[in-house]
Amino acid sequence: MDTPFISAADVNIHYGTKQALFGIDLDIQANKVTALIGPSGCGKSTFLRAINRMNDLIPACRFDGSLKIGGQDIYHPSVDVVALRAQVGMVFQKPNPFPKSIFENVAYGLKIHKLTSSKQELGDRVEWSLKSAGLWDEVADRLNDPGNSLSGGQQQRLCIARTIAVSPRVILMDEPCSALDPIATAVIEELIDGLRQEYTIVIVTHSMQQAARISQRTAFFHMGKLVEVGSTKSVFTNPREEQTSNYITGRIG
Amino acid sequence: MENAHIVTRFDKDLDRIKTRVLEMGDLVSAQMSQATDLLQVFDAPEAARLIARDRKVNGMAKNIQTRAERLIALRQPVALDLRAALSPINIAFELERIGDHAKSCAKSARKLAEAPADSAALQIVLEMSALVQVMLSDVLTAYDHSDTDLAADVRARDKLVDRLNKTMFETGVGSITAAPADAPAFVHKILLARNFERVGDHIVNIARHVHKIVTGEDLKASDRGFATGKSTL
């Protein structure tokens, strides 16, 4: 087993009086795609958002336990949440480009985090990000067009370019292809497979086939508990737990 | 299946394919039984009908394969369901081969009828046939009920079939040495015994498939004394 890059120990999350996650222990390896699967309301998105402390934005949300990235406790009071979110980028279900040009969408994070020192460097970094997201060839001659003028699949790749521009170490994806057609989905999936060479990726998906296609490890959540985690190959061929088997085979558990 | 699928049509499709496999198994069992009868009392028209019926066996195998492929394409099953969808293709292949052996047996029966009587050798062949017919019936029951214990029992019984085949070979070699002129007749009986030994092997393969459907574990390696192979399905 590789050393985990993200390590959750006894994570409990409450929304007010309602407990959403129960004692989650989950290790996530670097440079792998880990898929979080489970029925709606099982806590997979709550866990995902805990990794970059997006849940902090929900007033009644309370976190207990330990969540470390690269050995650092991200819930320690000394942690700068803005810096954390630059290190742990997020791509959402619906593409959400800023109401700015394609160039500015990617340059935005670089500017606010002051990650480049010259206009030339900024341009180079935007180009690199768009190339890494597999979008450069399609937008190179219209960088000043609005980001939302792109197709849905292109917008999602623009959001991925925006995420990787600031050199995160982790990319969180919350159903990134649910609003895309099969071709755009295939392009994103191919992109994810390439990105994992450089980043640790955690993806929430409702598509069993997508989890099976793109992840190396899969974690199955049910009613706020982690039921099973293992290699995607084993979870989708011979799951250890009956609950997992019932879920992935579409049975009433 | 212990739990029904939310999409009930999926269960119906899986059940329908399983029923086709069991129907094919029944036909192949009947072919085996009739081929064995021909060894005792040769009946040329009956042998011809049996040989012709093998085309029906082959057609059933093709039909099962087509149905399983369609189910996999449309339902995209995983885990237990994938094994349940793939196994009919493998089991139908084994049954189709057993059908071929029944056809060969019917062809051999003609030659055996023309050869000098050898009740001792015939007795061994009939004993092998009786063993494999019960094994076939049991392995189909094991498949129908996902019964891994019965499947394991069937696998174990194949040793008896192998032992009889070895006895037949040694007896045949001894007889050929003693009476070289009758060698062709003995060779037919040795080949006939070999035929049933191969049927036993195909039944063992079906038993392994039953085990794999239920557990996900591939027995092929462990049965040969290697480390247990885990399913790749």
C-alpha cells in the first residue's frame, strides 16, 4: 500500500443536529483517482467538501476528527483556508466559468494569489493551463471571448484549466460530467486520466461506469458511513460487502 | 439471486438466459444417455437422429451467446451480475463440447458393434458414462441453485472418471500386446473411454464456473495446485 497523501481519521460531520458523516477513516493515495460513490445523501459530497474545507461556508456545519493532506492537519487553527483551497482545487457539477474572458478565467487565480511576476509569465501560465486541460487548440485564437460562450464540455475544461493554473496538489471533482454529453464526458475522462500523473484526484460520481472507467480506487458510502474502500477493480468485480454489491449491481439492499 | 434488481427486466433477462442454459443441458444429457444406449444396442437410425440433433445443440449454444452478449451490451452488468451474464457463454461452450462427444460416441458405437464383443472393456466405458451423466445432472442443479458445495462434489468425482480412463488404457494396452490383430477394436474402446474422460473435464469446467459466479474466485489455478487466482471479472 502506498503512503496516503490525504488521510482522514474518525471524521464526523454534523449539519446542526443532523450527523452527516460517522467516523470516516479513509486514506487517499497520491497520483491516483479515487472515486466516492453511493446513493444521494450518503455523505460522499460532504466528505469531498471537507477536503478543502468548503463546508466551513455552511454556518451550522461542525467537523470532528482529523483530516491531513501531505501530513498537515488542514483543520488546525493556523491553516490559511484560502491558501488551502489553492492547493486543493475543486471542479463542480455544473461548469461555472466567471463572467470574464477565457484568458481572465484562467488568469484570475494566478492574479489573486500573485503567482506570476510578469505579464509574459502570466500568459505562459494561462497557455500551459489551457494546454494541460486539453482546451488550448480550441480557444487559442479567441482568448478574449467570454468563457460562457464555450460549449458545456469546453466550459468544464476551462474550469479545470482555472483549477490547475494555481498548481494545486489535489483536485476535487463533484460530478464533473453530469451535465455533459457522452463525447464531452469522454474528453474529460481522458483528461482526468492524464492529470493524475501530476495531481491527486478525488471524484464524486453517480455513474458507476464512470467510477469504474477512470478511478484506481473506489470508496462506497452509505448513510454517512464508509462501507468499503478498495481498488476499483476489486470493488466492481468482487466487492467484500453485500451493501456494496447491492448498490453497484442496482439491487434493493 | 437473493435480492431483486430495481430494474426487474434485468432479472427476467438473466433468468431467461439461465433457463436456456438448463434447457441446453437437458438436451445434452439426453444425447449422452442415448449415445450410451447405442453402445449396448446399436440402432443405426437412432444413431443418425442423435448425430443430426447435435446441430440443435450447437444452435442453442449460439442463441445463448447472442442473448448474453445483448444483455451485457444493454445492461452493463458488474460484479456478480457480470459473472452471471458471462457464465452462460462459457457453460454453453462446455455443453456444446459435451454434445460433440455424445456425437462421437454414437459414431464409435457403429464401429464397436462391428468389433468382437469385449464385455469387460465395455463395462468400464458404461461405468464412466454413468458417472459423467450423474455429474452432468448434478452440475446443472448446482448452476441452477448456485450451489458451490454440490459443484465441489462434482469436481471431486472426476477423479473416479480419470481413474477408470487409466484402467481402460492399461487394459487396452495389455490386450493389444496379447492380441495385436484386434488392436483397432481396442483402440476404439480406449478412444471411447477418453471421450468420456473429456466429458468429465468439461463438466468440471462448468462446476468451476458455478463456483466463480457465486464467489468471484477462479478455481482453475488452485485446482492445479497453484495459488488461488482471484477473479478478473
